[in-house]
Amino acid sequence: MEHVYPVCQKCGVGVLIPLSDYGRDGASIMYKAWVCTNPDCGFNVRIDNGELSIGKGVGKSNK
């Protein structure tokens, strides 16, 4: 099965790929964020505690 991801509307070069995470109680959170694959772009959309965050910095976690 081939996946087709949306083109990033910010840069037009990368595509947005979904990322998943785990909640506080260990439950899986599907598609918590969508991130542009173009490293020069850095666009992202996230859900944090039920609020939509657009464009916050993406970096490595210390966890």
C-alpha cells in the first residue's frame, strides 16, 4: 500500500508526514503532529494538551 502525503503549503518542496506519540497514561496518540520533510523548512502542526500549535520549533528530546 502506497501512502500519498500532502505537499507542504509553506515551502512547496517537502511533504507533510504524520508522527505519533504516547500520552501521559501510555495510550497511543495517532497523528499527534505533521512535520515537513524539508529540513530547511521546519514547518509543523502539533496537538499539545488539546491545543493546536503551528510552527513551534522542532528539536531533539532529552528523554
